Amino acid sequence: MNRLESAIKIDGLRKVFTRKGEEIVAIKGIDLDIKEGDFVSVVGPSGCGKSTFLHIVGGFIDKTSGKVLVKGNEVDKPAPDRGMMFQESTLFPWRKVFGNVAWGLEMQNLPKKEIHERVEHLLKLVGLWEFKDHLPSELSGGMKQRVSLAKVLAFNPEVLLMDEPFGALDSQTREIMQVELLRIWSEAKKSVLFVTHDIEEAVYLSDYVVVLTKRPSTVKEIIKVELPRPRDLSIRKSYEFIDYRNYIWDLLHGEENVKGFSRSVSNAN
Ligand code: ADP
Ligand code: MG
């Protein structure tokens, strides 16, 4: 793999919504270059345009101006080279776990035997092969998100676009999912663009954390996270980890002008 190749390249991205004749500038200007295999998180104040940004890269929302390239191709509509995951699972409730993951492969008209092999591989990858005959309603929130991930991976996308995929999970399940995601990411070797409002999640997972300003958003700073990999959860207790977290916390709270916040408070910790 050529490490210098861009998986996602964004130049001067701008998005203006028009509502009742009024223009809302959601994104003023984003430039970003994500290399193949990188795990990049985006954090920013609520309402700054994170979801809008991810949906533009996914091809679900039109940009106003600028360039969005995925593997060198201009994005203008959704396509299987970009796998999208959301906070709520997007499983078909009437299909069993196996059938949900197989769906993307059936769409490609692959032979039955090949579909079975691929689904088995993917369900083993996310640790749910034994649950292949269960319906989504019989699974926990964390399990549903694992199946959703397997379903997205079935399309063999170039990049994974994830919008707060663990946002609806309790904190313990969330941590387990973060560990699992890193394991799957290191095996599947995909570039990931991951939106979250959880700073620790961003630091734990990422090679780079992109901090956006408040709306209309621009890139405030890109932090390279140089924690060693593979990472286990205990890394969160390290001083290095806490330094990253505090640094990004300061950047974000500087944006949000939170009342009662004083920089000296965080420095004293
Ligand atoms: P985030 O995900 O960072 O919380 P969003 O991307 O959802 O933020 O929204 C960014 C801004 O764009 C918000 O002010 C929101 O109200 C506005 N916005 C999002 N979608 C639309 C839309 N379809 N029409 C008008 N305004 C929108
Ligand atoms: Mg959002």
C-alpha cells in the first residue's frame, strides 16, 4: 500500500443551507487530506457541521463549493466505495443477522457459496458468527452496531464514514466497541473518518484528531496522536493520553465559551 496516497482529499469545502429564504453557512471552509489506512476523527461543538461534513463526503448531501475526492474520484452521490455508519443501526428488522450482512453481496449477484464464505468471514471478524440466525431485535445495542459494521464492510468500501456510531451505547459497551473497532480496522485496513463528540474516544482511536470551530466551521487544529499501537484501554490512564485529552478539551471549550470555564482549572488537574 502506498502510504502517501490520499484516501480522502477535501479542498475549500463550503456548505450553505437555505431555509425559508435565509442562508445558513454551515461549513465556511474545510481542507483535509486523509492518507490510506489513516484513522481520523472529527470533533467540534454541537451544531458546527460535523454530520453535514460527513454526509457530503458520503455523497448524501450536495456541497455548495469546493472539492471532495475519494481515491481521486469526485464525490457527487452515494457509492459503495464509501461505507456509512450512524448512531442508530440501519439493519433490516425482518432479516436475520446473516441475511443483513449478505444483503450487500446479494445486490452484487455473487454466487451463493461466495456469499456464505464472505458473510462467515465478516461475522467472525466482528465476533458474531454464533448469532447468524438471530433477528436484530434479539441483539443488544452493541451487537447491532457490530452487525451494522459487518454489513457496511460487505461492500468492501475504500473508506468508512462513521457518524457517532457508538453514541447511543452505554459507556462500558462503548469502550468494548472502541477496542473492537481498532482490532477490525487493523485487520480490514480501511481509512476511517469518524465523527464523535467524545474527546477520549477520538484520542483513543485516532491517528489524527481534527478539531472544528463553531459554526460556520473551519479546521481549528489537527492533532497528530502519537500514542503507540496496538492500544489497549489502559492507555487512557497514561499521562500522554491525558495530555492529548486536555489539550483538545481546551481547544473545544475555547470554541464553546462555556460559562464558568477557566483555563487554570484544567491546568491545575
Ligand atoms: P453537528 O453534527 O456538528 O452537530 P450538523 O451538521 O447536524 O451539526 O448541523 C450543522 C448546522 O447546519 C446546524 O446549524 C444545523 O441546524 C444546520 N443544518 C443541518 N442540516 C440542515 C438542513 N437540511 N437545512 C438547514 N440547516 C441545516
Ligand atoms: Mg451530528
